[in-house]
Amino acid sequence: MTDRTRRRLLQGAALGAGALALRPLWALVSPDQPGVLAGNAFDLRIGRTPVNITGRPASAFTVNGLLPGPVLRWREGDTVDIRVRNTLDEPSSIHWHGLLLPANMDGVPGMSFDGIPPGGEYLYQFKVRQSGTYWYHSHSSLQEQAGLLGAIIIDPAGPDPLACERDYVVLLSDWTDLPPQRLLARMKKRSDYDNFYKRTLGDFVRDVRRDGLGATLADRRAWGAMRMSPTDLADVNGHTYSFLANGHTAAQNWTALFAPGERVRLRFINGAAMTFFDVRIPGLAMTVVAADGQPVQPVDIDEFRIAPAETYDVIVQPRDDAAYTVFAQAMDRSGYTRITLAPRSGMQAPIPALDRRPLLTMDDMGHGGHGKAAAAEMTCGAAMGMPGMAMAGMDHGTHGGGMQAHPASETGNPDVDMQTMMPTPRLDDPGIGLRDNGRRVLRYADLRSLQAPADDRLPSREIELHLTGNMERFTWGFDGIRFSDAEPIRLRYGERVRLVLVNDTMMEHPIHLHGMWSDLEDADGRFLVRKHTIRVPPGTRRSLRVTADALGRWAFHCHMLLHMETGMMREVRVEE
């Protein structure tokens, strides 16, 4: 544990729950709990509320004065009326993440909705067509980063086959006292501001002893040629963020109660703006029963990675009269949050040490099978448009098998600082920092939807999109084109298409399509699992099928908030 982490914990402990301006003790999702709104008619108020999370006063965007906002509990098949009033001095909105609804109810300003003006209100009204664990958040500017988010629980129309004696929401988030626009401005000026982990001379000496001088020099040349750092796993990390669970710091120890032998359902939602979390409960196995609100074949695991915007439902059954720590560490190991499962309030369990911080490799970048220096040379050459380096005319196969071709819009483009050479789906890879750690870690390849896809047609056409960016400039896009300059992706109503996502960056991106399900395929093109948000690690090529069954204008974007805001977004138009 770093000194900085200790200071954060001490600050949080000194505050105590009573010192917080907001006390979101709502996460037990029983309708009679404070902060849970159940039924089919709701009045929500967007506003600003003073908070004190880090020991310093700050201001949050809130819903009904709560951070996070209240849990909304609905029933499948009902029609809900949600009147949202905006008391801010700026426009706002609420997007119902992962829900199937009319385009003008989706809540994305500039698409099929104008947003909610200051002092105005908007009536969201739609039929609830699904059940499970979802969430809501602002889609205006960067308000989501400053707290405008909350959980949605939708009960099935009939008996719930996953019903347990206890049922809790665990909403993870990242908080900074910095106004979101100042945070973004800082990233534009110095994108490596939070990277305190760059390699040193001592690391070089250690690597020479382990790998030899030649291999170590080749590795340093490769990363130097790309002007990137293998320690750059998170744009913003625990040096800026406080990591929260249900609005509480780790020191405040939000506690979920159980009686020994009871089955407990934990509904994990990653509402963070920029943070991937790795979640485990030392001493207690988890069974994954739902992903992104949809039931999956049960998978027994010890740990899972959850990207921003993803949700996972797990069931645990603690049999001992003892406390357990639900431990969520940031992917780059710069910090963590936790809650406690316990038979009685006030109990705690040991908090595990943060895992060792991983390093990116050239294999992680999709340059496997090539010399490191050559990989860097070819990659940078392609980005700069050097002759023979763009790899035009190479294999365009959906599932790999050759050198990756790239769109002409990436060539000579200052918004593209690298290109992957031989991407593969890597669905059986748990992810950097989770490989061979001695624990059973969930992989995308482990997920199998309980139901077959509603549309079993093969796609009639394929659309390939490359996730691109420039780390130093902190610009992001698809195919090297920022949202402000991009043409819409046009789909014909009712058609079945395959979207292929190729990650040409060194960052992992959670990609979210509004209004329609994304049916993730395996490496052989077979249906795997239905999701609303798909993780795409560096150097991977992942494909999904989409049925264009929702007319209107829809957002399609990276759910890393600062990536979306700086260009990694497209409009999808479903037209007659």
C-alpha cells in the first residue's frame, strides 16, 4: 500500500459517514429501503449538491440530491413515466444505459432528443421490454464524471429464477474533486500526468540481468519509437481519483448483511468514467449468472474484470459467521475500493494487498510474432504514411489470419499514433494483470447466453471500424476520424450486420451501441453472448452481430468518458 493510499484511507476514516453531505445507504434493493424508488411513475430532479469525499469540499451533479442517484426499480412489461426536471444552469439529460426504447427516449442530446434546458423538464415514457441490472447516467458534457448516475433494477414479469435471500447493488465509480472540464484540459496538455510508474535505470538493469542486453535494448527501442510507455495502463488513475462503491470510500466500509447459508446476489455496475476494476472476494467463490442484464450459463469464478458501463450479477453463499471483503482494484493497481459482506454491522475482513502492477508487451499491442524493433518501426511507419508501411490490400478476414489492413483515413493522420499488425479476438485471455495469477478469472470465452439470439440470420454485410487515437495529443476516434468530422453509419431497418472492431491503440476500450443488442461472436463466428458493452483490449479484433430493429439516430461510442468526449463516437442511423 502506497503512502498516498494510506493518506486517502485516513482522510476517509476521519470524515466518517456522518460527515458526508450525502449518505447513499440505499443499495439493498428492497423497495422499502431509503433511496429506492419503485413503481411506474417517477419524479427526478437533476441538481448540484455539496459533497466532501476526500476531505475537501466539492460539488457533485446529483439526482434527487443523492450521489449516486436513487435506485430505480421497475417491472418488465410495465410502462414507466419518468419526469426529469433540470435545476442546473446548464443543459442536462439522462440516458437509460442498455435499455431498448424509442430513440427519442434514449436521452442523448443531438441525436433524437434536444436535451433538457436549464430550468426545463422532460417526460421519458416507454414500455420496459427487458429485465435485469442496468444503470442510468447523464449524456451531457462530462456530468457523468461528477456524479450524475444511478442503478436500475428491472424485475422479470414472472418469477425470478435468480431470486436470492439477499440482493444488493454494488455501484463502482471514480471521483475527483477537479471539475471535469479541468480534468480534460489537463489531459490535453499532459496526457501522462498520472503515470508515476515509468521505467527507471534500475528497471533497465534488472531487465538486462533477466533478458539479456540485446533483448532489453530492443524492447526499449520499440517503445521509444512508438513514443509510448508500457506502464501507461490508465489515462487517469488513483493519483487523481478516489474509488467509490455505492458512493463510499474504502475506509467508510459500506456493509451488506447476510445470515450464514443465505444466497446473496450482488449486482455489480461499473459506473466509473475511466476506470476498469478487477473484482474478487477473498475466501468466497462467485457464480456469474448475468452479464449486462442478460442471464448467462452459470460460471464459477474467483475474479472478474468489469469495464466502464458493464454489469455483472454474481451469486455467493457465505456459510461462516464471518466477514468478507469485496475487493475492487483498479486495473493499473493504483488504488481500490471495497465493501464488506458480514453477518453484523461493524464487522470487517482483511483487505488484500494490491496486485503487482503489470506492464504492457508488444504481444499486447497486437505485434506478436515479430521482432520488437521491427514491430515498432512498421507500426509507426504505417501511422505516418511511410511507403510500404500502410499494409493496404492485406487480409481483411473477420477473424484474423494475416496482416491487418487499415483504412486510408489512418494514413498520414496525426490523430493515429499506432496500428496493430496481427490482431486476434483473444476472447480466452482474462486480460493484462490477470493471467496466471492463481485465481479463476472470468474470460469473455466463458460467457454463454442462456437464450439463443432472437435473430439467428447470418449478417448480410460487414462493417469494420478501427479504434484509433493519439496518446500525446489525447485525441480519439474511429478510423482516425473524430466524431465531429465523421459521417453517420447507416443501417437499413431490419437488416442483420456484423460490426468488426479492431483496436489500433494501446488502451482498452469498452464500446457501447445504444438502442440495440450486440451479439458477441467467438473466434469462429459463432454466437457467444449478448451484451450492450463490449471490451476491446489493445491489439484485438472482435466482432459482433447487430439487428437494426430500432429506427432512429443512435450513439455508438467508447464508454471511457474522456475518449468519447474527444472523438471516439459515431452516429448510427437506422432508416427505412
